Amino acid sequence: MRILHCVLILAFVIFLKNVYCDSSNPSPPLPNSPLSYLSSLPKPKASPFEIPATNTNLDEVHPQAPAAIPTTPKVNSYLLVVQWPPGVCTGISDVSTCKKPWPPEFKIHGFWPQYPPADPPKKSDQFNYNKLQGLLAALRINWPTLKAGDHDAIFWSEQWYKHGIYSEMEQAAYFQMTLDLFAKVGEGLKKKIMAEGILPNSQQTYKLKDVEAALERVINVKCRVICARSKTNRNVELIQEVRISYATNFEPQDTLKSSR
């Protein structure tokens, strides 16, 4: 009897295995069974938020952020302003008292970006003297202050805060560019215009159009000459500055109006 009971149990186990566990040749679920009910239900649609199993390009699912829109430059040109120290120091100017002896050569006054006054460029960094360490020797020679009792670094910082900070350039690049442009047109300018017949002295005067013509021949573009009356002789005007216009690619351009 016990043997017969064991045989029946073994036969029942084999029957269950054939119905539910044979994955190689699955049998259909029995009628009215839970498996039959589940297999009759409609399959759910794929969720729109699921990542397809065949998609291995994650950039299509998570696209990269768009590139930043570049800032539109607002500077439309620059003025390199070269000053003539004898004219600045003996004429009516902002410099009431000059260091003596004043330089007998043209020197840098400044490099001024031109932009819409109502919409100025974003300001650059604050003046930092340490950023000029590699340029100090050239700056002292070519961009000295003319004011008595003043320091060159004060003059440079004044020009930076008044003009350079709006140049859309970093500080060192701004001063380096000014030196580079002056080296092309300002260094030796006195000697060049003397070769054109304009001799700086206190006894002879020249017509403004002749001075402009001489400058145009040596610089290759029309310049604007700024003059001021002499402190001692109100009938004489002295050259104080020569202004040269540059495009945003730092090439000289003929855009300046005639001098007064």
C-alpha cells in the first residue's frame, strides 16, 4: 500500500512538470486556469518614456545643450592717440605743469575704443599692475606721464579705466596692442615728418593742411591733428596730438574728419 501511494505521488509530480515547466515545448494553459486568463489580456503599449532596447546612442535620448550664443562686439573702431610733449607742455592743455625736461619725441597718450555711447561694451577687469610686468620697460619709454609729480602707473590706470576697460580686450592684451601699433606709426615719427619738410621749432609755422599731408605720406592714412593755443603767444597754435583710426582688425583706416 505504501509503495502504491509513492508511485501515485511521483506520477502526479511528473504530470505537473510536463504542464508548467517544459519551456522547450510549452503546452497551452488549461482552460479556465489563471494562466489562460492572463494570456487573453491585451498587451500594453510601450511607454513613450522608455528607452528602446535597440537604441545605444544616448545622445538621441538626451541631446547635448545648445552652444552659447556669442556676444556681439560693440566696439566699431579704435583711435591711437599720439601726443607731442612740447606742444602739450607749452600749450593750453589739461597738463598744467610738466616734468622737465619733457620728451622731444612723440609718445603715446592712449588707445581709445569707439562705441555707441548709449550702449557701451561690458567692462573688463580692474587695473592690475602685476599684469604689466613683461611690458614695463616698453611702457616707460613709449607711454610716460607728462605730469610733474605723477607716476607712469597712475597714467596707465587712468587710461585703462577711462578707455581700456571698454576695449573688449584683457588688460595685458590692450597695452600690448597699443605698444605694437605705436611701434609702427609713432616711433621715429618726428624724424619722418622732418624728412617731409615739417621741422619742429619755435620760429616757424606751417599750414595745417601741409602738416596733415606730411603725416598722411608717412603713416599712409589720413590723420586728425589736435592743436591748442600757446600759453605765451595766443596767435600761435601748437600741435598736441595726432589721432589715427583703426578698424576692429587693427588695420589703419581713412575715416577721420579733417582737423580744425
